[in-house]
Amino acid sequence: MNEPRRRVVVAMSGGVDSSVAAAMLAAGSDEVVGVTLCLRPPECTAPARSCCGTDDLEMARRVADRLGIPHYLIDARDEFEARVLRPAWAEYSAGRTPHPCVLCNQELKFGRLLAHARSLGADAVATGPHARIEPEGEGGAPVLRRGRDRRKDQSYFLFALAAEQLRAARTPIGGMTKDEVRARAAELGLPNAARPGSRDACLAARDGSFAEALRELFGGPLRPGRIVDVEGRVLGEHRGCHRFTVGQRHRLGVALGRRAYVVEIRPERDEVVVGGFGDLECDGVVAKGVRWLVEPPHGPLRVLAQTRYRMPVVESEVRPAEGQGAEVLFARRAAGVAPGQAVVFYEGDRVLGGGWIERRLGGSPSTVPEQRSLTDRGP
């Protein structure tokens, strides 16, 4: 007796990764339904990037037609604004550097979309991230691991998913490299096989800034202020703290006679502090909203901590604190750690959990060799 076909909803962004994920599932025994979330706020005038543009919606439809699967649009614009964009703007306004991709995965791709999938009788939601999910680990809990292609690994974005969300998640391309994904797309004749990859920010203002796009969208006031060095000397002026992030080196508008980086943002004074590379270093972080994908530790735990997307990990010790807090102490001083970003804990390639960086620990200046910008590769 044949088993009934499983129904799987695939989140199709128009990119090559989610398209190949849909193709792999469609080639198997599953009944595949393609769904694209319509996210772009109608009042937004900033150019769309990544998965939020009209071109992406049309590409997703074309791929679905090529694969012979049904394709639907879900209007998630209100949820995207309320659960992703507004919280991101609140973080920028507070002098922090948010990571909206984590919230988008948690609230929309595996929140709203998962609920919609279940209303259709689907067993799972598949997406195209470079990450691997093993459905059952010790004690029946799902295991989240890095993708095979470490250059494209996106497990960092998924640390905040609940166990229920991970159980329903499928990541078909997690065991492939990006080159293999593109080769498979070309073999299948997909129209986006050679399409450039998406950029990190889903919206960008004319100056290329995601934060400025949010200010324009929500009508936030321009709050100019001073740029100072670590000694408090005034070096220049800026047009808003939201335009800066810790670790930024480009477009500062000031000169120190050596490479300068943003080392602190003080929104209460409308001040941006710049210094040398050594001024970026800290001994650890205080994290809030910590979530665990394993049994929460009752004492100190040795981990590999990643404090920014695509940044190298650093050996660390996590010390649980009251509530969902923790102190994360680095084995060696780390640079470019920005409040508002996620700190994700790994054991090898396995994600143990993570939280949100509240503040740095031991960030006194020191002298080390200068290096390139720490924010050239993403928010």
C-alpha cells in the first residue's frame, strides 16, 4: 500500500537557492506548493533589494511554472513592517545595529508562512538557506548545523527558531555548495541560474543605507550630531547616528591620520565615537533573549561564539544569568562587536543557541595592527 504524498510548502524568493530547493523536492515524492511572501511596504520609496522587489516575485512565478508546481502570493506587508522593519528602526534609533534577517526567519518564514502551510494541510516549510537541519537529535530535539558551503553558511540567521519551527523546516540545499546549486539550476534550465545573489539588506535608500531607508519610511527626524575621538575631541559632524555601526570604516567623513573605525554610538548625546582598530576590541559581551536548541546549561559552558554574520568564531565561555541573559567571555579579545547583533553559540558545526548583544565587556583601548573594515560584508 502506497503511503500518501506529503505536502510541502516552499518559500520561493525568486533567488536561485530557493528555486533549486523547490526543484529538488518536486523531483521527489512530495507534493510541492510554491509560496512567495509579498513584503515590501506600499509606501516605501527606497529601491528594493534581495527578496522584496517586483522582479523577485515575477521570477518566483516563472520558476514555479518551469517546475510545474502551483505558486501563490501571501500579502505579509503589515507583518513585515510591524515585526521586522519597525523593531529594526527602534534598534537603530537606540544606537544599535539590528539584524532583521533573524527576525524575518523567526516571525515570517517560519511564523506566518508555517501557519499558512498548516492551513493548507502541509507537513513542512522548505526554504533555501545554506544550513542543515537534522529532524531528530538527542531527546527528539532537532539539530541545526552549518551548511556545507562555509562561505555561504546561514545557520547564524536561524538560531532563534523554536524547536517546533525547526521540526517543520526543510533545507534541501544545505548539503550543497553555491557552485553546485548554480550548476543544478543550469541543468534544470531555471531562468535564474546565472542571476546574481541577493544582497544583505532588503531595502536601501539612495545612499545604499538600510537604516536611512527605514528613517525615510517611518518619518524619523534627522538628528545631526558630533563625531568625536576616544579622548572626546570633536573631529566633525554627522547627519544621524543611525547611519553608523560599530566597526564601520568607510564614509566616516573624518580623518585621524590613520585608519579610523566607529567604536561606539551614543544616541543620547547624538555622538559617534571613532578610534583605531585596537579601540574596537572587547573581552566579551552581555547577551539578552538567549535561546537554546539544546538543554540549557546550569553553569559555564565552553562554546565557539560568532558575533556577526560571516565573522570568524572565537572560543568563549557562556555564563548563564538570570532570566534569558548570559555573559559571554572570549578566550581572546574580539573586535567589531556591535550591540544589537546576535551572538550565536556553536559546538563544531552544530548550533547550540544564541542571544542578542546588549553591551560589550572590557572595551578599553589597546594597540594592535590595523586591519580592514569589519562591516564591509554585511549589517
